[in-house]
Amino acid sequence: MAKPLSHRMLSFAGKALVVAILGFIILPAFVVTVASFNDKAILSFPPQQVSLRWFYNAINYRDFRAGFHNGMIIMLAASFIALIVGAAFAYVIDRYNFRGKQLLEALLLAPLVVPHFTVGLGILILAAQMGLTRTFTVVVICHVILVLPFVLRSVYISLHNLDHRLELAAASLGAQPWRVLFTVTLPLLAPGLVSGWLFAAILSFNEFTASLFVTAQRTQTLPVAMYNYVREYADPTMAAISVIFIVVTATLLALANAFLGLGKVLNVEQAR
Amino acid sequence: MNQTEPESGAAHSRPFLRLFTAPAVITAAIFAVAMLAILQYSVRAHIPGSLDVGGFTLANFAGMLRPLYAWVFIDTVWLCLLTAVLSLIFGYPLAYALVRSRSLFIKSFILIVTVTPLFLGEVVRTYSWIVVLGNNGFINSVLRGTGIIEQPIQLLFTVTGVTIALVHVTLPVVVVMLAAAIAHIDPAYEKAAESLGAGPVRVFLTVTLPLSGPGIVAGLTTAFAWTFSAFATPQLVGGGKVNMVSNLVYQLGFANFNFPFAAALCVAGLALTYVSIAAMRLTLRPLEKVGLH
């Protein structure tokens, strides 16, 4: 059945609008990529000569190297701790009711609403009182708090979609709770666990505002080093490192989508 | 969700309860203590030149009423509202396309493009906008190159520039929340309206849009809170001309070392965030209710 002309025009306008909005989202990444390959130190469009010198600069810049190294340590610690804390508590939220559950849930999800500068300042004051400023511990604790809501959410959605009858079947065949957990529940949860960990890892590595408050020279992460760079220099070294960030992040997410199905994890798939 | 509680005392019927809750309790406790530390600092006197704090006082909160600070709060709330509404307007078509597109490739493409900035962090995105908006940046170069303008348009260090960058930051999360809501609308409702003779516009306005109400409320409130949390964007794109509460907190904490006043700003900002979100939800209550069957 052919649709009337007005419907087709509407559909075309809708598509054009979506393309325009996608263009708005992509524009900065596109512009930064062009700028990063420009040979000149001042930004200019279109670039006259193509060069890779800003990429060499970015990779060899001392503060960026140190920031990358610190960020990896913090990211690995924070993402695994957040995964364990978040997955365990998501299990509890899904299965049990007890007094204080809602309060606990509200506290752990609060960092989605509480500004990062407030979390950062609070942790900094706490660290100062305990003599822990300038340590990795403080940064890791801060990141665990900030990324936990994302782990909780993705593991919870997976748990919610899990077929409980499989666990019951294992239990009825005599498997003890630990055995059910490790041989049935956890393997079925793998996509949610992996994507929850990945979200935590990316968010921790890229976190900036709270990190600015809780890191010191010794524990500076890459985004903080980049922020300091932008304030002091205007050359495209920043564009080069931004391109690396964008490419790595987009690739990781595309891989996660291909293997884990981000649509399911983010709960944006059409219900049947 | 309303499972009946197992008999209390039957520990074996609730395996892992304590073991799995303990780490969450510790994390929540650290967070709560950090928030209490801010609350405690906010009512302490600042001793200039020292990081120690003095006795109890309400002077920090009184100081916030000075026009200089009061205006920053008003500007911040205005920017947050503007950003939230713009994110909703631009996010909705994208969320709709993400859920309803029939092509798996287009779906994946929209999802990756939308979600990547969400994980990218504020510094990279803010820097990118400086390159786009600067006087020698992309927009001005293109406009000058094509002869549309002769003098560069000032976009950096303006409210317009900051708003554009802020919308870019909040758009992804709004799209994800709207998409989750749209995805849970039963297409049968739309088909029913269509079979009764409603055109696509009418179906959208009277069925799809109201049924996605909970997503609209969640998207608006989250966008508001995230914009309030933004620091690098107003700091670098605003360049001191556009100041938000976050910039004041940082300046007072790390330039003046007045941590009590910075803490008081945080407390006021947090209260303002929660009050604004509550007000938004109250205003939009009919929308939020409609999605629940």
C-alpha cells in the first residue's frame, strides 16, 4: 500500500532531523580530528599541511605519560572493586527485601545526582582529616563511588532478565548455593558483568571533575593533565590526544555492542 | 518484584545476603561520611592562611546572599533548565529513531555515536568545542572562507557557546533515558490509534509522546543534575565570563583555600539541585503517571 505524499514528506523530514542531530554530536570529534593532523601550531581550517607531529608530541609528553600510567592503576583498581561491590549488591536488590535496603540503594545511586565537584570536595576533606591526601587510595575510593551506579544498573538489568528456573533446576538437583552461583548465575550474567566492568573502567579513566579535587601531582590522571595542558598551551597536541581518546572509547563501545549487545544492557531495545 | 518474604531466621533460604551487602554498606558509609564532612565544614569559620577550620558559624551561608554569589546561583539554574529542555528537544527524535529504526546497522550506528560522548569525559569534549567555537575555530573559518561574514562571531566565552557545549554533554544521557521509555511502549497502542484513522502526527502526539512521559521526566531531571555538575565546560568555554556554582567552588577551594565557604556552596548547590528536581517532577506529575499502567 503506497503511503500518501504527506506521510513520505514527514518521514523524510524526520530522517533529515535525525541526521542533523547526529551531525551535531559528531561535529566536535570531526573538527578535532582535522585539527590534530594540521602541521601548524595555530588552529586553522582547512589545514595547509598534514603532519603527525602532534601525535608524537602527545605520546611523548611527560605529564601525559605519567597521567596515563596513574590513570591505568586507578582505573584497574576502581573498576574491579566497583564490579565486585556493584554485582554483589545488584544480586541482593534483585532477590531480597530487608530494612534499610532502600536507603542503601539511594545512597549508592546518589552520585548520579550529586555533582562530581561535591563528591570530590567531600572525599578531599575526609582524606585531609585522615592524612590520606596525595594517595592513590583516595582517588580509587572516589572513583568507586562515582562509577558504582553504572555497574549496579547494568548488572541489575541482566539479573532481572535472567531465567530463575535455571537456578531452581540446579538447586533441585542438589547444587549448593555457591555452586549454583558459580556454575549457573555468574555465567548467565557474563554480558552484564563485562559491560558493567567496561562502563566502570571507561568512566574511571575519563573522569575529570572529582579527580581534579582528589588527585595531587603524584596521582594526577590523564584528563587532569590534559586540563592543565589546555590552560597553558594552545597547540594541537591536545587535539591529537583527544583523537586517541575518541577512537579508543568508540572502538571499545563498538566491540561491546557487537559482542554483548549494548542495547540490551542499556535497556533501550524494543519490548516484544 | 513483590516476592513474599521468606520466613525470618531461615538463613539458608537467603544465601549470600550478608556477604553481598557488606561491601555496599562500606561504600555507602564512606560516601555518607564524605557528605557529612562537607556539611560539617559548611558551618565552620574560615581561618585565612590556614587549612584548619574555626568554630561554628552561619557566616558562609549569609555570605552566599551577596549579589555576586546569588547571581551565579540564578545563572546556574537557568543554564541547567535551558540545557535540559534543549537536550530533550534534540534528544527525542534521536531516541525515537534509535528504538524504531528497522535497520540493525542504523540502530548500532546511532547507539555508538550517542553513547561514545557519554563515556568520553568532560575535558576532551570541552576542548573539542573550543576548537569548533573559537575565533579561529571551525565555524568562524568556514563562515569567513565562504564569505558569509568578515569579522569572526564571538562564540567562545559566551552563554550561547557554553549552552551549546553543555547540551552536547547531556544529550547522550537524555537519549538513553528517552529510548528506554520509548522501547517499553507497546506498539499495539500506536497501531490501534492508526487503525482508528489517526495520522502519524496525531498518533505521535496523542499516544507515543504521552506514553514516554516517565522517560521525559527522567531525562529532564538527569540533564539538570548533570549540567549542575559540569565544571570544565563553563570553566574553559565560559573562560571566566560565564560562571557556574562548580567554578566558584573550585576557585574558593583551590585559589583562596576557603574550604568552609566552598563546602557551604556545595551544600546550597545540592539543596538547590534536589529542590529543582522535586519541583520539575511535581510540575510534570501527570506525564510521569501516564506511562504506568
